[in-house]
Amino acid sequence: MTDIDSVLAALADDPYNAVVALDAPGVRAQQPGPGPLHRMPVAVKDLIDVAGMPTRCGSAVLADAPPATADAEVVVRLRAAGAVIVAKTHTHEFAYGPTGDVAVQGPCHNPHDPDRITGGSSAGSAAAVAAGMVPLALGTDTGCSVRTPAALCGVVGLKPAFGALPTAGVFPLSETCDHVGLLGADVTVVATAFGALTGQLLDPTAPLTGVVIGRPTDPYWRVHDPEIAAGVEHAAATLSVAGASVREVTMPGIDELGATYPVIVGAEAYATHREWLAQRPDDYQPATRARLLATARMPAADYVGAQRTRRSVSARLREQLGGVDLLLTPTTPIRATPIGAEHVEAPDGARVQVRPALLSLTLPFSLLGVPAVSIPAPGVTGLPAGVQLAGLRGGEQAVLAAAARVSSG
Amino acid sequence: MTDIDSVLAALADDPYNAVVALDAPGVRAQQPGPGPLHRMPVAVKDLIDVAGMPTRCGSAVLADAPPATADAEVVVRLRAAGAVIVAKTHTHEFAYGPTGDVAVQGPCHNPHDPDRITGGSSAGSAAAVAAGMVPLALGTDTGCSVRTPAALCGVVGLKPAFGALPTAGVFPLSETCDHVGLLGADVTVVATAFGALTGQLLDPTAPLTGVVIGRPTDPYWRVHDPEIAAGVEHAAATLSVAGASVREVTMPGIDELGATYPVIVGAEAYATHREWLAQRPDDYQPATRARLLATARMPAADYVGAQRTRRSVSARLREQLGGVDLLLTPTTPIRATPIGAEHVEAPDGARVQVRPALLSLTLPFSLLGVPAVSIPAPGVTGLPAGVQLAGLRGGEQAVLAAAARVSSG
């Protein structure tokens, strides 16, 4: 059995509902060229076009979608780097949710505990990497959708800077927040892939001497799980030992910034789905339909105002944090919750609303458009959690170098 | 009497309601440095901050505005180039209208016929230049507001590319369409000033050999005045003689593009004025209030959709017109109308709605964000009219070189 055959066998046996489409003969027919990803099997979130396969976005709305006639630009680049596209993976319906348990295919299951969510929306990509089916998968991240499933499944998830990877051929959720991102088994494979897709040479082993890392102390960043807090402490200590200067910072306006997210994404998502919602409302999962309709009557001035607040608070934060290279935060305030749960009692006793919690700590960096990576939180036992490094200066290189250091302990 | 004294005397005697604020002692106290605009008297639309003078935007809403504490960035640059700021000029209230006859100060009067409008919103800037009070004035242009008053008053008006001149310190109408622009007595002074403000050296005498100039033939561009049509013909002939290749082009989607303008500007303007409208509606002129309230209930999805259409049609047009350097069009389909008229019977017998007509032919280049200039239409008798040159390639340099050629006949 060739290596591709064994990958196909694992994908066909997927027990987590991570794989939504597999074209084994098509996969075997691919002739990967040379390149930094030569013969690497890569799974692609089913929100991203792969030529010859339909893009169904986890929805019955697109049950009859014809096969895509062309690869999305990022898939073109993956193939050009030598990768083999092996499967389409589960997405929360239309990427509009952070849990991964709302889709026409049913929920995606966390390989660390199949009764629990993977996080989303790039649910299947995270699960496939976590289960060892593929070393690398494509996802998309509007507010959390690469980083949160990476955290909950114990893998590495990179949301690059806004626009760093092309979104052509990717079904939109929010054009001013959508990012294409990468999920991988470790920092090295993510760095290699990001470099291959953008024509850069990244060095995740670059020294951290003199790098200034801020730890935001605002109440906004509070977590509900002491193991996650300990993981962030652990990461901070590792970065400090590696020569970084780690200091506490505050982010004035972070609550105001965060409040713009549901307005901006709500307006943009509804604009995309308005006609389908009117014509075939029953083809949506009820949770997705309700969420889309919640912003149907939003006045335009609210949206315009939210974009203004986003710009002004972002500018103020960048000025305020002018001397800081990276921010270190938890990725999520809680770990994977039971499938279908809307509220949970967290380890600290708080009653937590799952959906906003899973978005809260990642969405600021979507609004800011800066690169951010989630890596497994060191020292956590049981279900995995993530720590997040976000780059204010130095781009993906700086973020991945710090992530690599934390990962290697 | 010094030259500044004579300028101040003319501004103080202004019979057109072009000047809304004059600080003669302040003007005399200015010590202009050397620079390309050394000692040039410049008037500034009263939407743009000049330190020490209030910015009233033509509205009773700002009757009690304190003096601006700092110059707008573009005024800083004017002074750095040696200019003397001599007056604030009339603006259509909050720049939200193309006629110049709606403001707390009353209408601005066209120097070519004081019973007629100047066009707006940079009404006073156009009138002051047309009357010879100043050689140069600052205006702003969201859909037409430099080019239309320039056309109706017989002067030159440049709307540079979006973002080419800074809008910091300028009261916003629509952040995705607002441009700062220049009105001047001739192309040379406008080119000199634009060069001084941006650190470029522009050469309006550059040859036109090989320049491709498109003349759009879509019904959208139809005018209601045969003299304006003849002026465009005349300009085309001049450009052709000068070595340009003038050809007819079509602009598919131009109607769809144009229809996004009231949605985009309506949403953004209402978002700015929402609180004042609720608190002190009677401080607005009735026409401005009605126009602002007309978009109060617009759904966010309409706005998002309009911005999407703007982007997609713009991209298509740029591709379609890939071989074209400049477009030559009329600036407005009619000439200056009687003050207060909402409808007129045009020379071709059509009943024309004044406000949309005065915006229609200029707003596409606001939405596209490309530079566009209006210059007096050659050969027109009686009231002036304008021809417009818009740049798809080559920036302000290309636009101004063609404008200079048309101006010199």
C-alpha cells in the first residue's frame, strides 16, 4: 500500500465525521510536482473550491451544487507547492458558528472525546489533523474558525494577516473579516506551508531575544478554566527564558472593539444569504437560520458605525501598543463542550454561553487583521486547550517563531 | 495697498455669498515661507479645518462651533508650500447636495448669473475663483462637489484619486467616497498646487502621443444641452490633433454602479448625523434633513450589497477598459439652473431633476476612486459648462496633461 493509499484508507474510515467528501480515484490520479509540500496530503474545508468536487458549505442549501470548475486560488498554490488534495472536510454550516456541531452532515466529533465538539467552523480540518489523518488542512477564520478548533482539538492553527492568503474561490462569510488559514500537526508544517503559499522563507527557529510580548490583563481576557490560565503562564515563562521580554499590557477599548464583531459579520453574512433565506428557509439548519435572521433588520447606520469604531479603536490600540511585538493570550476561555450544549458550567463555576465564549478571545485579531496562531497550551491535562500568539509587528514570521518556542517547551 | 490687501478687499466685497468667514488681521499676520505656492492667496471650503476659525459646514447645527484648534492636514501642507489662507468659503450644508443653494448662509450665487446656482457642494470655492477673488481654493468632492461647481462656474476642478490628498480635519460626508480637491483659475495653478501638496512634479505640458482616450457612448452619459455635447466634441478633436487616440467605448454596468451611490453615501451620511438629527432636527435646513432621513431606515444588507456591487462592477469596468488611459465625458448634462429649482426644462426639451442630474456624470469616478478633472467646455457660449477627463491609468499627471491641452484649445 502506498502512503497515499494509507491516507485514503484512514480518511475513508474517519469516525469523527471530519471528512465530507473523498474522491479516491481523483486523489490517486494527482501527479504532484516537486515543491516544499511534495506529496503532502492536505485536506480542504468544504467552503473552499476544489475543482471537480462540489462546495457544499455544510448546508442543504447547496445539496445540488455542481462540482467546482476550478480550484480556489489557495488550492492552486497548494498544488503548485507539490501537495496532494485528499478530501473535503466538515464545516459548521456556511462557517457561521464556532462549534462545528451544526451542519447538514450532523456534528463533527472531537478526536479527544467524540461526545464533545471540535470547535468550528473549520471543524473537520481540525479533527482530521488531530486524528492523524493528514498533517495539514486548509481552513477559514472569520472570528475564530481556524484557531478555536485548533485549540479544542490540540493542533496548531494559523490565521495569517488579513489578505495574506487569497480568498478567491472561498465561500464568503464576511468580506471584511474572512481569512484563509492553516491547521497542522505542528508549527513546522504550518510554517512550511505558509511559506510555500506566499513565496516566503519562514524561520520558526529565529531567536526571540529582545522580542517584546504583551500579556493583556483586561477583564475581557479572563478564562473560566484554571488549566488554561496555567497554560498561558507556562507559555509566558518559556518565552521569557527564550529571551523575550514579557510584560503586562492593557487594551483600552477592547470591549468596544469586540462589540463590533456581531454587527459587522451579521450584516455581511445576512447580505449574502438574504435571497436564499427568502426562497428556501427550510434548507438552513434552524440554528443558522435564526442567527442569520437576527441581523436582518439591522439599520445600515449601525453597520457603518461599527466599521468606524473598528477603525478608530484599532488605530488607538496600535498606537497604545506601539512598543509591543506580540500578544500572548488564551485561545478560548473554556475547553471543548458537549455537542449541542448552548451553555455549560465552567470549571470556575461560571455559567458560560458557549458560542460567544468560543469567539471572544480570537475575534479581536480578526477585526485588527493581524496574524495570530493557536498552539496547544503547554501543561494542560485531559482535553486540550490553546494559547494564542498575535502579531502586532513582524508578521507571521514573528508569530510562528514564538509559537515554535512555546511548542518545544 | 499690498496684494494681500487687495485680495482681502475683494473678498470683503464679495457679492456672491461665496465667503462665509474672513479674518483680515489673521490673514495679514501670516508669514508665508518660500515654496511653489509662495504668497498665493487660497480660500478653503468651510468643511475643512483652519486653525483659529470655526468649521461650520454651512449649518446652524454648528453655529456655536469653537474655532478649530489645528489646521486640517491639507491646509498644513498648503501653508508649508507658501500659501496664504485668506477665507472660508460657502458649502452646501454638510456638503450634502450638488447645488450650493442650501445652507444657513443662504444660497451661493453664480458669478456668471447671480440668479443661478454655482453648483455644489464646494459652491463658494468655485464662485471665489470664478470671480477672480482667488486663483486657487480647496474643496471636497464626494460625488461631484469639486467638478460640478467648477463646470457651472467656468473654472478648473480636480478630484484627485481617492486618498491622494488627506481627509484628516475635514468634516466627513461619506468616508468611502470623500475626496479633497482643488479649484483653480486654470490647469497650471491646479497642477502646481496638487504637485506641491503631494511632493510630485507634474508636467501638464507632457505630450499626448499614444494616449488612448475613451468616449463612453452608453445612454447613461447623455446630456440635455447641445452646447455641452458640442463642447465634448470640440475637446475630443483637440485631443486627437494633439496625438491622442480617441475612440468610443462602452461601460457595461454603469447604471448599476451609479445606483450604488445614493445607498453608500446615504448610509454613511446618516450614520454621522443620526444623533444630531434626533437631538436638534430643526437646526438642519429642511432639504438637508429630508435627504438625511430618507436613508434612516435603510437595512445594513442594502449598504453591504451596494459596496459589493461597487467593487464588482468597478473591477469589471477596469478590465473592460484595460487599454484605455483616460475617459472624456461631459461634467454635467445641464448648465447652471435657477436658484431653488428642483426641476428644469432643459434645452433639449426634457424635464430634468436638477439634483441627480448634477451628480450623475461625476459620481462614477468617485465610486471608482480615480482622478478626474473638470475644465471649461470649449466653444460654449453664455453660461459655462464643463468637460471631464478621468484617469484610468497614469494618475493625476495624465489627467492634467490632457486637460491642459483642451484648455489651450
